[in-house]
Amino acid sequence: MMKKKLIILFVLLATVAVSGCINSPLDNINPTMLKLSQDLASGNTNYNDAVKYVNSHNYNTASEKIKVAVMNFNDGQNKILEINNYKDDINDTVYLEYIDLVNEELKLKQDATTNLQLAIQFFEAGDNVTANSYVRTANDFMKKGVAIQQKREILVNNHPNKFQSE
């Protein structure tokens, strides 16, 4: 009788596994990763728009754009936290490297955004010296973030069979 129950249990588990009801860690993070990519792209666009408005001394619009960039990158950070729940179960070094690169890129771009936000506040207050110092720091962080983004893109290009296109 016990043997019969074990066989039934095994058949049920096999059926569930084959039917796709049990997701792999990558199945769980792929939708989140796609949304994270969208957050990064939106953050980049809003950051670049803010830079454009800072350069034209339109600080009100620059401030609005940088606030949206902050929200985009913060949304991305929340998705990284969600992805990290599954990271220990991923046994593929390419995917793990990709996640680490996205995380590093995101942190650098958040730092750049924070510094540009501070720069805008100092420009609005008329303290151009301090503002320019924050601009230089923001530029340094963003250059490093873009370098990491390029590493990530190379990783994807070197392993096209592992990554879905958006």
C-alpha cells in the first residue's frame, strides 16, 4: 500500500513538473528583469533630459526630470531586491554576472542622480561653485555607470541564447 502511494505521489510530481507549474528561478526573475531594464532606460532618459535642462539653466524643468529619474532608479532598486530573492538558486555564472552588473550600474546611476539633484538645488540657490562640484561628481558616477552598462551589453551580445530581447 505504501509503495502504491509513493508511485502515485511520484506520478503527480512528475506531471506537475512537466506541465510547467514549477518555475525555475530564471522563470521567476525574467519578467522582473525586463521591467528593471525599462526602469534603467527611463532613468537614463530622464537623467539626460535633466542634464540638458541644467545646461540651458532651466532648473525648474531639470528638477522635475531628475525627480522622475530618481523614481525610475528607485523602482529599479526595488526590482533588484526582488531578484535577489531568487539569486541563490541560479546556477549559471553568466546570469549571476549579469545581475551583479545591473546592480552595480544601478547604484552608480543612483549616485549620479543624487549628485545632479543636489547640483540643481545649489544652482537654484545661486551657489555655482558648489553646484559645479556636484555636477563633476555626478558626471564621474554616470561615466562609471555607463561603463558598467557597456560591460552588461557585451555580456548579452556574447551570450545571445541566454537573454530574451525586450
